[in-house]
Amino acid sequence: MDLSTITFDQIAMAVMGTIALREAMIMVLPNSIAGPGGWLIDTAPGDVSKA
């Protein structure tokens, strides 16, 4: 696939799919994985520069 054939719509759909997948993971996975202090998705508010 040539990079010049990628359209804005394809990029927008990929971004929306990624956001939907993240939200689904937050809803389904336990908090130790995706929640406050989770190792995969940390939803706790706070300092994001601690990584």
C-alpha cells in the first residue's frame, strides 16, 4: 500500500476506532489493568510526567 493513497477518512476512522477500543477496555478490564493505577491504562488524574 502506497502512503499517498491513505485518505483523511481512513485516518479519522483509525483514530475513532482506537478511542472506542480504549473506552471498551476501560469498561471491561479490571481496575488493576485499566483503571486508577492500572498498568495498561492509568485513568487516575495526576502528574502525567512521572513516566
